[in-house]
Amino acid sequence: MTLDLLADALTWAGAAVAVAAGMRLAGTRGAAARLHAAAPITVLAAPLLIAGTALRPWSSWHDVAKLAVIAVLLAATGPATVVTAGQAVERTAGRAHAPPEGTGKGTGVNPP
């Protein structure tokens, strides 16, 4: 019975985070701000939902193995996807230009 309660709590918590992030996303302007608004879904809601589903009493080891693969893939590709999307936003906004000559910014070398 306590495993059922834990599964319910994790599932509802994940759903609540996803709904809250989705509502916040609807009112957010700008692509960069939307990336930040959507981040809780990947970082918090998805792991909570996966854990809650894996702990369900009807879950077989096959189901749990599939969910574990999804969780690993999400954890491995999530940050790279957000970084790539952020870089695309920067390029689209025209801010991805090289720093002015002689400023030393971005080169790792301080100007004289």
C-alpha cells in the first residue's frame, strides 16, 4: 500500500510541475525565456513521472527497463538539446558575433 502512495505522489508531483511550467510557458515572451520556462519539465517533471510510473504495481520488469532507458536518454540528451536550442536563439537574435578585436573576450587571453 505504501508503494502505491509513493507512486501516486511522484506521478502527481510530476504532473503538477509539468502543468505549472506549461502555464508559465504560455505567458513567457522571447525564445530564451521560453527555454528557461520549459526547463523544469525536462529536469524535474519527467524524472518524477518516470519514477512514479515505474513504481506502479502493474509495472513489470520490462516496463521498468523501458522507463529506465527513457530516463537515461533524457538525462543524456536533455542538456545538449537545451544548449543547442540556446545557441540557435543567439544566432537568430544576431548576438553570436565575434567579440571586438583586441578585447580579449572569448579568447582566454587578457589584453595587454
